[in-house]
Amino acid sequence: MMGIALHPDFTSTSWVFVAYSYAVANGIRNRISRPVWDGADPGSEKILLTKILSGTNQDGARLPSRSDQFLYTTTGDAANTNLPKNRSSLAGKVLRLQGLSDFFE
């Protein structure tokens, strides 16, 4: 687990946004998902963004809590200083995901 944020209207939606790392055959990747909290355990998750490059160093994902209907996250550069300059890479960026209303489905 690397980051967690509650939906701005959590008391009505029970939605939690999480950022975490997961293993793949050739290393580690990061993912942003939205499980529904039932008060005891997270339920099934909706994956919002996945396959974000990761590494054992310079890895990161933060989910600041905001109420402007956008979900923001930061990503590490996966120890490759060229990735933040590469527009086709999600590594080393501050990302603004679609409006939260799109994640309600």
C-alpha cells in the first residue's frame, strides 16, 4: 500500500481510492484502484489505472484527498531519470485522473 484517500462523499459512497504495488514477471508495477469499504474489509475493486512502472527505489504514489471531482496521484521515476521527460510514460509524473463522477459506475 502506497497511498489511500477517501472519496469526498465517503459517508454516502463508502469508496476508498488506493495506490499499491504488485509483482509482475519482470519486476514491480503500481496500480490505482477503488474498492468499496464495508466497514470491515475492502470489497471488490475497480482498477482505475494499472501497469505504472515501479522500482525498489524512487517509487511512489500519493493520493491527496480533494473535493474538486478529480483524483490526483504522483508516481516515482522508477530510478530512470529519463522517464519523467517521456510523455508516453506514467513514471515521474503528477497525474490527474478523470472526474470522480466517472468512477461511480
